[in-house]
Amino acid sequence: IYGSNIFSFCNFTFDRGKEFSEFEKIEKELGCKTYFCDPYCAWQKGTNENSNGLLREFYPKGMDLSEVNIDELNYNLSLMNNRPRKCIKYKTPKEELFGLLP
């Protein structure tokens, strides 16, 4: 996201995890607005939860992610981004993204 001018992100929605405690810094640096889901309401960020589920196919919950090398991660993300999704009419996220480019 940093340094990118291809897309304009207007807002981000986070869960209540401690990793988002510096949300004000994100707002300031990116010039965007941040929002938080209500506690225990995972359905408020369904796409995120679905993506987490797909990641679990490669990295089971509790796995030490510091052991994953960047090449393996990029390969698995490529598999995910080339997997058709019902929510975008069975196109892949990659097809959907590049269809939005000017």
C-alpha cells in the first residue's frame, strides 16, 4: 500500500486485535479513515475471515510463521490469488484486480 498510487483506499476495517493499536498512525500516514468491527462479530469482515481460512490450508493455526520463508509465502499467496471465488462471480482475485486497472 505504501507508495502506491494505483488505487485509492478510502478506509480500512480492523478487528480489535492489539496489532491495530497504532491505527491513528495508519490514518495519518495513509490519509485514510479506520473503523473497528464490534467484538465477536467476525461476519462484519467476512472477506478477511474467508481469506484467513484459505491461509489455514497452508499454515495451520498455532504454526510459528517466523519459520515460513518469503518464497513459500509468495507462492501460496499466488495460489490464493489465482483461485476462483464465488463472491466475485467465480473470477480470481487477480482477474478482478487487473480488470479494475486503467
